[in-house]
Amino acid sequence: MPRLGTGIGWRPEIADTVEAMPGIDWVEVVAENVCPGHLPESLLRLRERGVTVIPHGVSLGLGGAERPGPGRLSALAERVTALGAPLVTEHIAFVRAGGALTASPHLEAGHLLPVPRTRDALDVLCENVRIAQDALPVPLALENIAALFSWPGEELTEGQFLSELVERTGVRLLVDVANLHTNHVNRGEDPVAALAALPLEAIAYVHVAGGFERDGVWHDSHAHPVPRAVLDILTDLASRVTPPGVLLERDDDFPGPAELRRELDVVREAVAAGAAGAARSTGTGKPGTPEARTAGGGAAVDGGRVGDGGPAVASAATAVNGPTAAVDGTATAVDGPTAAADDAATATEDAAAATTAGTVPAGDGVRQRLGVAQAAVLSSLVAGTPVPEGFDRARMGVQARALAAKRAGVVAKVAPELPAILGDGYRAAFLAYARSLPMSGGYRRDALDFAGHLLKLGRPDDPGTRRELREWWLHRAGPAPRPRGLAARARVLLRRS
């Protein structure tokens, strides 16, 4: 893997700051937020200076029950080529569920959700990873995610799950030490034990980010300074292996240039402390050596299938038969065609390719069991159906509220006219909408659906505001933008000022 050095997540809000910041060796950009034919000028200037740009995908859903769609894979490959990236990264997560595989409504999470650490889920993930690897022009690395809830009946630890994934697919790892801390607080998992079990030689790079704790739950916000607990995990990792790269993630509430530079300096100091500690040690423990792992760390777990997927699959499968009929299942996926239509056309080819590559394809029965379980979980989070048996209801409530809050925040960014038109009532109105109507496509589609929902209810109450919202909806919903009068445009501008 290439030696990357110290980097930062590139975001439009801090583009000028990143360009002017000394010591930035590379940047990471959310793949879905750039267009291959129209890259931001800031990214082009960074590339001209020799700064590596790595696309970081968020919508493949490789941990989902469906095979990754050719359309999504092709779009990600185009971004890799446009950016001249040496590798591409994604997540070990599912982001959608339902559809033809489970004969249930198609649902979008709009966020990364944890995969059950079961044999069924691992078999499906390994096949999906091999399909993605065959379609992408550069090596793929996958990130461990932060989770607010746990699946009941899990059969593997995080270290075992990741270690076997690497052994069976050869995929690289993007180790997010902030997510290890999140899972320590929220799920009681030991980050030291997780590091000890990881195949350290497979690390592509490392993520570092901040968050906050509320009522005993850690929220991986990417909007706060990196806490000492996360830096300590980074130091521990750096004492075991020299990471090829370390990247600071910041997605919101951006500080000034001086504070960002200070955060990067603190990250560098944590890495240096780990390297210095390893250098002082004798015998085992030097960075970059396999012996740095504790005895048995990184050892493969028996790859044979176990049982019928465990109680998590069984209980969630029961719950999916609940009241999901009200959920709109006619929508498109986050990117490209719907998952079911996109994937069905290539299922046979994908299975053959996986067999040739040495990964036994996950059978349709395995995928269906996983799909039913994930559909039940996602439906309970976004459509108000009962929480499947065995899950922590309080934590599932926290996750449901977090998903709705994220929807409200992202829609406000992609359609800033909506909070401008609705004023202080925007957030409450959106959260009420999100409680009963799940996201069925992307966030821009969600913005249109929200506005249409309000108009159907005869809201907002003020006739002038309702007329303005209707004009916005008609302007955005048609096949081509409608000409807007000067008065209407002036009203929106005045509200935004």
C-alpha cells in the first residue's frame, strides 16, 4: 500500500483552509459528493501539487443482503479514475433493505448501519467484497463503523470478523480508531482486544475523529475535537504497526484554520508517541512486525457455516411480517437504479466470478435470511414497525432519532430554501414527517417528498408561506425548472439573509 502520511477530510466548507494548510500529504473526499466531469477547482489544484486524493464511498452497502449493483460500482470506479486515486474505500455496513429479495418495501437508511457478526453475514459480505474488487480499478479498503446498537446472537468478535474477512478476500482495512472508541462506550467492546486481533499488515490507513457522550451513549459526530480516549487508541495502534496514513475527519461545526492545524498536530503527536514507545521496547512489539499483535491475534476463525444464522436472524425475520404495508416501496435507491433491479441482471455472473476467485458464493437462502433480518431492523428504525425481539429498545430508539435528525440536517443542506421558507418550524415539521415516512430515495428526493407531504396536509398554515412552498416544489419537481418571478426569488433571498 502507498505511504500516505497525514491527511484531512476535504469538505467544501474548508476547501480554502485545506489548500493553505502546511503538511497536508493527502485528502479524502466523499465519493458521492463529486462529479467525475466537474471536479471542484480546489481538488484539481491539490492534485496538481501532488496531493493524493482518495474517494471514500458511503452508499455501496456491501454488508447488505443484495449484491452490489453494477451502476453503483461503475460510478465509484469513474470517480477513482477521475481523481487518479491509488485506492478506494467504503464501509462494512448496510444502508438499505427490503425489495424483491424479501418481498417487502424498499427502504433507505440514509446512514451506515452495523452488520450482524454472524456466519451468514460474513459469507454475504465476502462475496459482495469480491464482486466490488473485480469491478474497481484499484485496491479496496473497508472501514469498521461506529454503532449505537448491537445485534443479538452474534457469533464473532469484531477482531475475528475483520480478520476472517481479510483472509478470505484480501481486502485492506481502513481502521477508524474513533469508531473503536464508540463501540467501547456503546457496546462494551474492548478496543485493545480488537486491535490485538486485527491483521495489522492489512491496514491501508487510519481515521481519527471527535464526538460527544450524552446519557451514556457516544455519538460519532465528526463535529468535535478528538478526545484523549481516541488519541490513546491511535497511540496503541501506532505502537503495534506504522500506519501508512492517518486522516482527521471533520464534517460539521468547522473550527478556524489555527484550530484545525492544532488538531492535526495532536494527531501527529499521538502517532509519534506510539512509535517511540515501540522503539523503546525490546523483542516483540516493534511497529510493522506481525509479532506486535498479542498471541493469537489475527488468527483466522474457522470459515465453516454455523447453524441457521442465530437468534438475531430468526427474531428479526419474525418481526418483518409486521405492519410494513404502509411503507412506500416504489422508490429509487440512493444512487442509480433500485438495488433489486440493478443487481438481478448480474447475479449469475457475480456468483460465477466469486467461485472463480475462491470465495464460495452465499446462497439465495443465506441472502434472504440476512435480508429479512435487516429489513425488520431498518423498518423499525425508519417506518415505526415493532423493534425485533432481542434488540435493546432504548438504543434502537436512540438510533431512530439519530437517523431522523440526520435526514433533517442533510435535507436542509441540499435544499436550503426549505428552512428559509419554513423558518423556525422547519425542524419540527421535518421530524414529524420522518417519523412516519421513511426515506425511499436520495436526500434530494426526500426534500421533494417532505415539501409535497406538507402541501397535501394544507400546511404551512400561513397562506403566503404555503404558496411559496408550493412554488418551490413545482420548480423542483417538474422535468425542467419553472421560471420564477422576481418577487418569489426576492422573498426567498430575504428569508435567507
